[in-house]
Amino acid sequence: MNKQTPQNASRRQFLKTAGIITAGSCLPLNLVELAFGNQKENFTFAYISDAHIQHIKGTEFVRNWDRGLIRAVAETNLLDPKPDFVVFGGDLAQLGMKEELDHGGEILSKLNYKKVHHVMGEHDYYLDLGEYWSKLYGDHYHSWDHKGVHFIVLNSILTYDDWTFNRWPTAKQRMVEMAGLDNPRSSPFMVGEKQRAWLAKDLAKVKKDTPIVVFSHSPIQKIFKGWNFWTEDAEDVQALLQPFDSVNVIYGHVHQIQYNQIGNISFNSVMATAWPWPYPKSYAQNKDYVPKLTVPMNRADPFFERDATGWQMIDVNTGRTALRYNLYNNTNRTVAFNRETGKPEDLEFQKTESQIPPQEHY
């Protein structure tokens, strides 16, 4: 798809209905449509990510982050037509505490869906290495098939054993170090050898013309190491996915719009319910780490909860992604695959002269 308008009446009605529901929304709701040649095979799923529920004391939690997740859950329950399932994309908690995971889990329990799939975020993991998260949500990685599509959840926020087990005197300090964004004492994320072996075995059972959708928390690519928008073994994971005709990787973590094409793999990020992350001048102009895949957005206040919210649509029939971001306090955006150039493009802001300069303050 390289047009801004849906290609059939059912999609137009789908977007119209969801648009009515979210017209007054202050939070991102990522709604994904998987489109096939036969409209009867189409189905949708909702995607919520990066709630960062943060405990203060007693029964007190940071209100903005609470309200973000509560509103997203409420909007998801109101969707018509109803999506087949929901994905939570990671970082339910801020510091991996039992109180945070329980509180976030209680909010997510209000989702009126039979199936919710969960992705592990680094903020969920590095306090107890995912032990309590696993009691709530099960395996750190798994796969399933749904209406002709093979879905995969990866735990992409692991790192080197020396950093994880030998560096820090307490688990709390380890968690705090990994939670810091611009922190030279953190360590690059990775999928890891054990999980890559599992992925290879899992994909060996899948036909090459089967659409593949991968959910990870960090991007399975190398974008900006200074902020850990980075997966150390990204090329090894990409090599396992390249033989398939149609692959889409959907990830959270970055709290901003990103898109890229590497070989046959389309990469697209989703927004967060907690806060939108800024594009500081140093990030946008760093020539060493940042490929030309992120279009800066003008955000007067990166912590303004109504800014940078959106939802997305993916066309798996073509094997390429088309994402619609309805940014209620910003310029609406559409990121779609351009067949002529062979990569995703922002339809409004792809040209350099049309891009909004990145903000310079925090």
C-alpha cells in the first residue's frame, strides 16, 4: 500500500468507526489490520505498549502513567469491530517491582478479550530477571498461528551474562542502571544464542510464503546505541527471518515513530501510553549511529500526555506495512511501503524540506 486512503469500503468503515471511538482520546491505541485478498479473512488486533507503571509509596502510583494505561484499556474494549486479540508490548512496570507489575496487571485485567499476548520489556526484567513477570504472563518468548499468519514474541532485552550477574552489588542497582536511558553503565540488548536457536527451530516448521509478524520490545536492528535503541545480535536474527516472503517486526521501547526496511523485513515502532520520547538535537544529528529512518516531530513538551498518540494498520497481504498515526495534538502521519523505492516512507514528511525540525530542549 502506498496510498493514504484505504483500498476498500470495509477498511474505510473500520477506520471511521475507530476514529469516532478515539476522537477524544489522549492516549495511543495501536490498531492493526491484517488484510488479505479475501476480505472475509481480514482480522485486527490491538497493540498497547510501554505503560511504565511507577510505584511511589503505599498505594500511590504516578497518576499520568496509570491514566495512560486505564484509558488505553477502556478504548480497546470499545473497539468495533472487535479485534481478535490484544498485544501488550512490554515495560508494564518502571522498576520491575511486584507492586508495579500487580497494579499494571490489575488494569490490564479489565481488557474484555479472551487472549492477550505479552512482550517482555527491560523495565519488567532486570530487578528479578523476569521471575515475577513470568508468574503473571508465562514464557518470555513463544509463537502461535492465527488465520494463516505466524506470530512470534521474542525477548529482545537480554544482555551479556557478565553485566547481568557480576557487575552490580544488588538487584535494585542493576535495575536502576538498565532503566537509565542515556547511561554509559548500561549494556546493549540482545536476543541471545539460546533464543535464536529456538527461533530457527520454530521457523523451520513454517512455509516460506506464510506471513510472519514478530513482536519484540527493542528494535531488532541497530539504531542508536547511546539510548539502547539497539539489539546487539540484530543481524543474526534478521538472517533467520530473511528467507520468508513477508516479514514485519513491530516493537515498542522507543516511544516515537520509527520505520525502516532491511532486505525483506519491514520494521515499525508503536507509541507508548506513558509519554512520547523527544527527538533531541544531538540524537537527530548523530551521524554515527542513526540511519535515515526516523522523521523528527515537533513536540513543544515531550511530557505532555496528549501529544504523539496514534494507531496503526498493517497490510500483510503485500508483505509490507502501512501505518496510520492519528496524532491528536500533532500532525497526523501515514507511514507506508513505497513499491517504487522499496522501503517505507512517511507520505507527508519524507522530503527533507517538509520535515519538522527536532526540538532542542528537554
